[in-house]
Amino acid sequence: MAGTINKVILIGNLGDDVKMHYFDGGNSIGRFPIATSESYTSKQTGEKVTNTDWHNIVVRNKLAEICEKYLSKGDKVYVEGKLKNRQWEQDGVKRYSTEIHVNEMTFLTTKKSLENNNNPPQNQNPSTSPKSTTTEENDDLPF
């Protein structure tokens, strides 16, 4: 194989709100952590064990502004990007960080959208709103 690849795909929940930083010239960067978890049952104790990993997410410019507007702690997201390692010196100590620089993102659940779904606008009569359909009703697969 001649080439290399650096690709990360994660589905996880935000551990904090998006922290924004704006630069001269109109560019911006947003940072937030997401948590991914895996669960299994311990063979020794029979108890359910959950391991959580934290990932540092970096979004830029328009995507960062969209994330700041719509995402908050606890929301579930799908992200695609690449790993980037950085290092810096702070108080004479070398620090290291591994980040996921995102180039594609999908909001899976947001608290803001859930709040809007649970509280219909005052001028809309719930009895006249379009009927929601389940996935099963829209599913045209033969199985």
C-alpha cells in the first residue's frame, strides 16, 4: 500500500458546552470533549462494567459557530475527522494533547431540539400539526 490514512469516526456525548475562540480576520475555533463508552459483563463478578474514553474535539469556522449555537453538554454527535497531536510548554513542563480535528459532523440528539419537540409553539394547535410517523411505517425494506 503506497499511501497512509488518518481517519477517526466517533459517536459520543458532549461532556461540556462548546468553548469558542475568535481570531482576527473572522476565523474561529471551537473545542469540546465527547465521551464514548463500552459496556460488558465481568465474567468474574457478573456485574456490568462500563469503560468511558474522553476525546478532545476541535471544529473550525462555520462548523464551530453552528456547534456553539446548537450543541450543549449531554448532546449526542457523530464526528469524522483526523487525529492531531500537539505539544507546548507551560511553566517549564512539556504538555501533550491528542485532538480530533473534525471535517464532518452530524447532530444525533440535541437538548434544544428535544425541548422544541416537547413544547410546541404557542400559535400552533397540536391537533392540527402533522402526524409523526414511526420508522416502521416508512420502512419499505422487505424484512
